[in-house]
Amino acid sequence: MTLRADIISAFDEIAPPALHLEAQIRTTVSGEARVDSRPRGRGPGVTSLRGTMALVAALLVVIIVASVLVGGRVMHDWAIFNSRPAPAGHGSAATQIALLEARPLHLPQVSAGTTCPAGPFTEIDYGTGPFSAYGSGPAYGIGGPEVSSAWGSYFDVTYATKPEVKGWVLVRGRDAVNHSIPVVYVGPYAAGPVIGSDTIQGKVVTLRAEFLVDASHHPSTSGKSKWGLWDVRQGIRADGWSNCTAFQLDGDGFSEVFVG
């Protein structure tokens, strides 16, 4: 048996048919076939050499097949990795929210001791009859009952978005006299930096600096209305509050301000 025959035999035993590999192997060892055709004498080294040659042949085939199979798998996995879609929350949504948060606040500055210039007000109707709401649209604020704590005052309010509003809507608020005092938000729609914590009616809650909703997906509180209706508890600390608060609502294609 020759080195050429050993390689071909080993290749057939450990790998499935691969015509292009077999052709490469036959070309590589064709020179050995011509050398091996010369007459040889028998001796103790001939059998050992042939055994070694067979082992070398098997090892060469293993290396070739492994390289092809592993290389093919790596290329396949790399193609899948590069063609996969961006993870949810790390592409469009995160970008939209970041753009809204980057918008500067344009809140009115109210002088201390003056009457709070509440408004503007708009008459809206989402199926329960017309009533007056804060804001010029397409998003509005609707006042609610007050709850107090040792830290400050909270109001259970509703924000409403018109049916045509889609995408993220961001609400931020400040004391209208002292803009360094932020409005805080409590509940599932509270977002942004953590301001601190408080105990309200015996329950410890986290206070956050923003109110954020996805107007494309209305909550159950919207009922059968095509409007988006979002309930939230918002508050402000008692120390330093002027009893006049300014809000900015930002969304896709709009930015509005109202005072309440």
C-alpha cells in the first residue's frame, strides 16, 4: 500500500463524500504514486514506515475535514449574527425616548407672589361628554384628588392623548416659580432618574422625574375609547412649592406647555 492509497482510504472512512476535497488530495499525493512505483526490497523498516505513513495520512484528512467543517460553521454563524434584527428596546424605542428627553424645557417663569396663570384649557370629549382639560393638544392633563404625605402633596391625575397620537409621550414638570423643584411621578408609567422615595398611606414608593407612555398601545383604563387615557400619581415636595406648577408634554411632532 502507498501513501496515496492510505490517504484516500482514510478520507473515505471518516468523512462524507466531498468531491472537491478528494480531488485536492489526489493532486497533492500524485507525486508520491510515481515514486512508490519503483521496486523495493523487504526489510524490517518497510512495515513500520507504511504504518506511520497511514497514520500521517489519516491525520492529514482529519485536519482538512475539520478545517472545512468548522470554517463552514463559523461563516454560517457569522452570517446569521450580522443579519439578525436589532434587539427590541435598543433601537427605535430607545432612540425616540432619548430624543424626547433631550428636548429642552420651555416652561414659563412665574414671579413669586403673583396669581398662578393656569391654562391653557381645551374642551375635550373621549366619550363621556365634553369637559375642560389642561393643554392645547394633542395631549392633555386632567386634574384629580389630592393625597398628602410628610414630604409633599400628590395628585391622582389622568393624561389623555388623541386617537391620532402614536409613539412615545414624555411629561416633565417643575415648580413654576422655582424650576429647581421637580414634579415627581409614582406608578407603572414613572420613568427617568430616581428623585428619592416616600411613604404614602403606609406604602413605600419610588419617586421618578418623568412620566412616559407609549401612545400606540392604550392601557385598559382607555376602555372602548379611541383616546389614550393614562392614570398616574404625580407630586411635588411641600418645602418651597409655590402652589403653581408648569408641565411640558413632548411627543412625535408636538411639544406643549400648560400651567396648573
